[in-house]
Amino acid sequence: MDPQWRVEKRYHGSHDPCPPKPRAYIVPPNQYVTFQPQGIKQWSPREAIRHGVLWPELFSPYAPMDKEVRS
């Protein structure tokens, strides 16, 4: 699984009739960057427009999960 994806494991009590389905969500890389570091690699303007961000370290492609998450 992509390191940007997280899976939330929900509590399953002993008296619950059905086990809960885990929920998957993505954590964008900009959540971990508190300031813009100096000398960070940049894409060319054309690539930056195509990716939607100037810095490759902050790129997070949108790819919905097609498969059901299994714990």
C-alpha cells in the first residue's frame, strides 16, 4: 500500500454481530512540512502545472482505492 494511505481500524466488541469495515484515507505530504526548506528540488513550470505542485516532495497523486480494504 502507498505510504500516504492510512487505514483506520475500528473497535470490534465481543457482542457486535458483524465486524466493522476498515476505512482508508490519504494523508497529504504537506501535513508534515512545517516550512519551506531551502534548496528543495523543483519541477519545470510545465511539469509543475501538470502535477499541480512545484515541489516533487509535496506531490500526492489522486488515486481512489478500487479494492476494499482488508485488515
